[in-house]
Amino acid sequence: MQFPELETSRLILNQLSEGDGIDLLEIFSDENVVKYYDIDVYESQEQSLKLIEFFNNRFTENAGIRWAIRIKDSGKLIGTCGFNSWNPKMKNAGIGYELSSNYWGCGYASEAIHKILDFAFSNEAPFPELYRVQGDTMLGNVASESVLKKLGFREEGIRRASGYWKGDFHDLKCFGLIKPEFIEI
């Protein structure tokens, strides 16, 4: 299956490549970006190249999909978004995303995520009949919560000690979006 390329008025969403290693390193070496993420600050391009390989393998294995988020005019990589996993039997998927802090507050995250949700719920995606998407945020990640709520996700509760990274357990706030509740922004 060919990797689906998507477009918005300001963004291109396409597959990551090895050529994105430096830009991805710049994003993940920013402490502000990884503050609520389950990884430590990146220190080498090798780490970002392994992440690109991981994301692309997930697509090849039909286990998930992660798009590069690029500024349409320049092609600059500013983040990634996608479905970390999907379960065809249960017709659901888990969503993930991050954006370079240089581009926070411009609406790019909402724009990109809206586009991938629209694609996923259209039944054109590699995961047919998707009905539910779940997003989890660490407590205190108000910006990410705001993005999810703007797109129609509903807060469903807190899963205590549901995540473990950076040497500690983390409570995660669960947000869910079902197909009939998906809204146009």
C-alpha cells in the first residue's frame, strides 16, 4: 500500500524520510516538546533516524501510521502526527502528535490532526470502519488537552499510573472521539 499524502491550506502531511533526521532531532532535543512525552531529550541524529524507521515500519506492518507535518510553502518539517496503533477488530485507534515549539500557538496541530481524522473516518484509510479514536495526555498538558477538545474529543477520565517513563508512573487523562461526534473546524 502506498503511503497516503494529505494536504491542508497550510500543510502537507506525508511520509518521513531519512532526510528528516536533523529536523526531527531539533524537535525532540527541545525539553519543552518532550516534557509530557514518554522519551528523554534526543542527543543525536541516530535517535531521530531510529524513530523515523520505527514510524515507517509501523505503516509497513499495518500497525499504525505517522505523518510528517510540513509547512506547505517551504516543506519544513515542524512535527508529526498519526495513529500509533489501530485495532481493526475493535474499530479503534490511538492518536499521537508533537510539534516544534517554534510553531506552537499557530493552529498547526489542530489543522493537521483534523485532516488525519477526516481521512481516517472517511473509510479511505488503511484501517477501514474506524469508529473511535483515543488520545491520552499527561496531567498538566493543557495545550494538548485544548487541541483534543477543539477537535471534539471528550474527556473520559483519568487512568491512574497508566504510564511509566522517565523513572516514574504517570496518571493519564483519557480523551475519546467517536465518528458521529467528529466536527468540522
